[in-house]
Amino acid sequence: MNQTSTSLPLAQRLRFVLVDTSHPGNVGATARAMKTMGYSELVLVNPRYQDVLMHDDAIAFASGATEVLTTARIVDTLEQALEGCNFCVALSARTREFSPPRYQPRSLAEHLQTNEALRAAVVFGSERYGLSNEHVEKCQAIVSVLTDAQYGSLNLAQAVQIVAYECRMASLAGNEEAKNFERPGFVGDLAANEQIEGMFLHLEQALTEMEFLDQDNPKKLMSRLRRLFARTALETEEVNILRGIANQILHHRKRRSN
């Protein structure tokens, strides 16, 4: 069955548009920023260099994301770049007199992900002077990055990276890839309660033997150790390691006493 436009993933519904770009390196870095987040549709409006997609700096800064450059389009006007889109967003650090609704990148990403009928474009202006009021008026929303008040200047590719990252995170919400990302690379079997209790007895013997724990005045040492290990979700192999340490302590103490 063919996919309909309303069932396409966000990566296939989102276009990145660069207007009046001056530096080929920024185009290449933008391609790299897009590819790392899974996006590929790039349109350039009236770039300074018409051969920018083949420029040495663009290729170098793309750092392997050359297929984004290969498939990118160059057009003369913003209207041409926005053809086929039904929701266009201008990146701008400042509000305008007749500013459309304003988003932060995260809320924009959630809006794009939730509204599957949107075929969106995010428009970025020139490195030197950003987007004109005329450009912004052709868009239905503004997206602004909440930067430090003392210095809010973002490199073009950095701005693209922020928007692309937030859109990727929104599209992965609830996805197994996102759920597993923050987990450790290796997860062993959790130790059974009886294994942990055996470990504590073993540790207590070793600590007593080395005179770190005074059986006549134990205070709360073992209770604090229990509290410490309770926060770690001990695995079977970890319990075995700790028991091995305790065993070596006992073995050496016995050998010295002989």
C-alpha cells in the first residue's frame, strides 16, 4: 500500500531552506548537520556562488554528507523554494512589527511531529543580515533559539543543527531507539536477593578480619554499605567480584597469621 502524505515521517516532510548564503563552507556544514539528524532536503535561494554545491569548501565541510549536496536544489526566489509546502517557518532572533506566531525549536519540532499533514520548510537567512521582513512575511511562523542575552549570534550550520536535532528527538519520542540510547552498553543479570545477602556476610567477615569493622562497636557501617549498594542495582557478576575481593582479604589475613 502506498504511503499517503499524512503518514510520511517527519524526515520526509521537512525541508531546509538557505537564503542568500555567502560562504560555501556553511552550506557544506549545513549538509552535515542535516545528515547527522536524518534529513536530506536542502534548497538554496540565490547563493553567492552558483557553483556552491561543488565548491571545495562545501565538500570539505560536508565531511561525508555529499549526497545532501548532490540532491540539493538552487532556485532564484523564496517562493520557488517553498513550493509544495503548507507550513513555512523563518528562523529569526528578533520579533518583527507584524511577526507571525513564535516557537522555540523544541515546541516547533513537537508541532511538526504531531501534525502529520504538515509539509514544512524552515528558512534560514544570510550569515550577514539574516532574513528580511519580506522573507519573514512569506512564512506562517518564526522559530527563535533562546541564546544568552549577552551574545546571541549563531553560525548558520549551528542553527540548522539545533532545529534538526529537536525535530529528530520529537520524531523519536517513544521510539525504542530513543529509549535504549541512555542505557549502558552492557546490562547483566540482576543479582538475586540471596546472592546479595551472601555478599554482605562475606564483606562483613572480611572487614572484621582486617579490623575495619569492630564487631563490638559496629555503629551503622553495614547499614550504610547496604544503602550504598541499594542504589546500584547490583548484577550477579558484580556480586561475584565483590565476594572475590572479600575472599582475597580473608585469604591474605589467614596467610599472614600463619
